[in-house]
Amino acid sequence: MSASHAVYSLRLHIVFVTKYRRKTLTSELLAALREAFAEILNDWRCTLIEFGGEADHVHLLVGIHPALNLSTLINNLKSASARRMRNRFADHLAKFYWKPYFWHRAYYVGSVGEASLETVKRYVEAQGTQEKPRKAAKRPPPA
């Protein structure tokens, strides 16, 4: 992705767990969460790359914009998705919570790259060592 003066590739793996680890997430609720997260992230100039979950937690793979405040984004994802799910699935969630709960307050977030950590470490360590010869550009033979 790119902005006016930057090219970036920032991806996060985010995990949210239901309050008290209750198994509240049905397949219908998970589908609604996928849609809600995609909409919320789009409003934040982010993209939902992948989504999955089980009865008591969800995983999101998210592409983010570099100007974001990460904790603000996470809190907004949790609060907006919880509000939408409590409104849409009120009867179902009332079986599990007598207060307006949905997500546990803790979460996991980790950065994800296309290269492994070991590959990046080797690349950074090799900087400034010795110049490697460049490959000559392949040119078509003269006609």
C-alpha cells in the first residue's frame, strides 16, 4: 500500500476472546462479526485480510495504515463490534450475559510479515558488511 510519501505493508494478527470465555459465537454470529469488522476497518483505512473464529474467540488478520494509533483502533474494533452484535443477537446473548458484555477486556495483537523474523534479522545484520555485485540486467540480443 502507499500514501503520499510512504510505501508500507503493516499487518497485524489480532485475537479477541469472549467475556468469561463463554461459547457464545455461533456460525451466524461469526459471519456477522466478519462483516462488521470489515466495515469498521474500512472506515479506519484498514483492510480485513482474513477472519476466523471458534465459539469463544476470533482471529483477524488486518492490514493497517501507518498513521493509526493501535490501541485506539483495537478499542474501537471491540466496542463497535460488541455493540452491533448485542443489538442484532440480543436474545441469544442474554442466555450468556445479564449485563451488556461481549468481549473480554484483554486482547492479543502481533505483527505479521511476509518474511520470517530470522530472515529479516539476517538481512539487517548483513547491512554495511560488504557490497554484493549486482546482476546485470538481461537485455535482448542485438538484431
